[in-house]
Amino acid sequence: MSLSSDDLIRLNSFNIVKHQITHIQCDKTFTHTDEKPYKCSHCGAAFSQNIQLIYHIRKHTGEKPHQCSHCDKAFSWKCQLTIHLRTHTGETPHKCSHCNKIFSQISHLTRHMRIQTGEKPFQCNQCDMSFSHNMQLIRHLSTHTGVKPYKCSQCEKAFLYNSRLISHMRIHTGEKPYQCSQCDKAFSENSSLKTHIRTHTGEKPYQCSQCDKTFSDNSNLKTHVRMHHGEKPYKCMQCDNCFSLNSQLIRHLRIHSGKKTVM
């Protein structure tokens, strides 16, 4: 059966309406527009979908409905729980095609691959700096804006992320929830525990691209790389001296203060 041009127009109009109804049903009406009708009552942030607002509000309320069945940890998002469960199962499904390193998270593999390629796709719109990871860019942008919304109730410190505030609060409470399974040491941050465990295993995963040296901690690698580049980011405010290590600057400042340097 052939359709007239008027019939085709009517059929097309019907399909468009039908398509719009599916958006109304699945709450994606506003993804085609810039409209963001779902507003957070805590901070004013706006979203195009209600589900985005629900997830966002959990940052304010601290709600963590996704509970790990192996330990006491709980998470705001199901994907976070899925990733966490791999710490129990040891699953590392993401493999680097260059060096065969394996990762539990695709984001860790992506970040690792950019170290190999030198790719830095995240460009700051305020200056010429670019970054290999989005979180690095977000951290950097705070140097331009100065905005740190998460404030400590015990002191004057403020943070860009709620997770950093939570870690900081442990300085006040003395809480050290991350216990080493090989000795009696405990730590306030999981990253500190991971670095410490390498003193038991001898693992040094961070390799210098300029020489054969390897390091157990990424910060030690960054410090070492400055030696190659001659970079000296730590500047004395009382004279023109600059240093590649913060500890060198602290030692130098004792010259100005008159305190004796402990060797």
C-alpha cells in the first residue's frame, strides 16, 4: 500500500510525538535542551534529570545505600560497590596492552595508558596547563577560583572534595581505620596503607622514564623527576633561593629564623 505525502507527514508527526512520550516516561525530556529543572536545595546546583539530582544529594546527606556484603563499607553509588568488591575478590579485569599491568578499574587503566602516551586531554580554560586526568584538572581549577566548599568544623581548613574533609577529620579524631595485615601499624587513609604495604612486599611500581630508578610511592617519583628537570618549585619568601624539595626549604628557613639545623 502506497502512502500519500499527507499520510507520510501525519505518520512522521505521530512518530515524533511517540518519541517525545518515551522521553517523558524515562525522565530524559531535558537531555535535548539546556534546561535543568531539577535543583538542589542544599547548594543550588541544577540537573537535567531527576536521577542526577538524587545522586548529587547523597553528597550532602552522606547517604550510602549500597552495602558491601564482605565488610562494613557502604557506598552512594552501585558502581562504587562493584569496584570495591574487587578488593575482596582480587579481580583485575582491565589489562594494559603495552606492559601487561592489570587494574581493577577502567579509569586506572586509562590514567596509566596516558602516562605511557603522554596524552593530556583535559585543558584548563584559565591558563595553558593540561592534564591526563579530569580530577587533576578539577583540583587545578581551584587554584584559579579559590573555591573550597567543604569546611572543617574543628579548624579553619577547607577542601575541594568531601572525601578530603573526611580524611582530614581523622587528624582531629585520631581515627586510623586502615590496619596493616602484616604488622601493627594503622593509617588514617587507605592510600597510606597501600604505600606502607610496599615496605613489606618490596614492590616499587613507579618507574622514572629518565633512568632505571623505581619507587614505592608516586610522590617520591615526582620528587626524583625534579632532579632531572632541574625544577625547583619551593621558593623562599625571604630571599631568592629555590629548592626541589619542601624539606630542603624548611631546612633553609632555619637560617633565617636562627634555629639550628638538626642533621
